[in-house]
Amino acid sequence: MLRFISFGSGSSGNCYFLFTDNDGIIIDAGSVTLEKIGPDGKRKRESGFKILKKYFFDYGLNFEQVHNILITHDHADHIALVGTISHYYHLPVYATAAVHEGIDHNYCVQRKVAQELRQYIEPGKTIQLGDFTITPFSVPHDSSDNVGYFIEAEGTNFCLITDAGEVRPEMAAYITKARHLVIEADYEVEKLQKGPYPQHLKKRINSETGHLSNKACGEAIAQNMSEELQNVWLCHLSAENNHPELARKTVESVLRSYGIVVGKDLQLEVLKRTNPTGIFELK
């Protein structure tokens, strides 16, 4: 059976693990965070490779299950740990040529990916990695490059789209095929407009190479989903311009306007910005 866990989803760090009984792939390797309340009652955060190892241990997982790493793009919240994980477990890292170059130049990546562990992908070209049939596809964002992934394994499929300024036809085609979908719902438009960000940053986020709003996310799902779609997870929520319940309500409202009922036609959940989700079984 195919299984999925999110260890963190948002600007603090993004890292997902997709695995079968015999194989596993990490998708993105940001510096995941552990958030807890200290003895003094104050909220405290720890982040880094040791936290990811702790999460693996807590959920009965180990890095021997991981055979490959996939990277979407070269922003720090998606790649900070990629060289470290790749080095210690000798794992190949799959990314486009532009993303590999971006990793090399990103000062947040303290350990770079060794040349012999770099593998190159191209949007639209399917590759086979163990149990997984993987097709990357282009996603618009203001990084060196960005891809989503459509992954088939164990008789089902999984699609991930994050850091997307808009949903273009190629992306929509993969939403239509998806049975299990992780898709960005970064911000609520009104919160962004009235929030504390400077105008240039608001413009960047709301651009065609920025991020998907809650409303745009809901419309992308509603306009492109098929009857095959079972599960949707909202990812990469902004801490300043969104809230888990707000994202869920907005997306659910958009779906309802198209006659799609959450809980009946599909399941909808919000991935946590910090701390793991638990393991989902994908059929």
C-alpha cells in the first residue's frame, strides 16, 4: 500500500515522505520544525536534521526506507537539508538542471549535493524509480525553476503542486488525473491585502509567479477534478496571511459553489505548518 506523511508544510520548512512496503521517496527537504510549549509557558521551536530524524523515529520509520529525494524548486524552505540528507544516506537527488544550480548558489544549504548524487529531470519526461513512476511538470514560481510531481505506485496515484502563482493547463491535466492531491493554499486575499507585508511583497505573492490563494486553490480543484479524486490536502499555508480553518472554509465554500460536497465527494484536510500530520494510507 502507498502511504504519505507530511513532516512540515510552509515557509518554516517543507518535507513530505511517500512510501510503500519496499521503497520510499522524500519530496523536498526543508528544515522541518518542532514546535512545543516550554516549562516557562512560552512557545519554542527547534528545527533541523535532528528534528527530521526524531520524526522518523516517532512514526516507526527509518531512513533505510528512503531511496531517493525529489526537489520541486530551490527556495530555502524546500532545500535547506537536501545536501545533508543526501550525504549521510548516500541518496540521489532528482531536480531540474536549473534547480540543481540554484541549490549550489543558495547560502541556506550548508552542505551541497555531491556531484555523483545529482540526477536530472525534465518536465514531461517520466522516470521510473523503484516502485514509483514519476512525471514532473512545470509550475510557475519565482524560483530558478519549479516542478510538481505526478507519482504512480501500488495501483494508485499522488500529485503534488506547491508554490504556484497560477494553475496552467498542463498542471490542470494532472489535477484531473489525481486520486490523491496535495495543493497549495498559501493565503487569503483579504488578509494579504490588509496585512503588514510591504506592497512589493504583496504584489509578488499575488503574481502569476507567486503563490495560490485559498480561492484560486478551490477553483483549481473544482474546475479540474474528476470522480477519481479522493483526498485533497492543502499545503504551504502562510503564517501571516492565512489560518488552517480559514483555508479549509474558503476552499470548501468554493467547492460547494460548484456542487462538490466535502466529506461526500472528496476528503479535505490541511497540512500542518510545523509538526507531522501522521501517516495517511492511499488506496
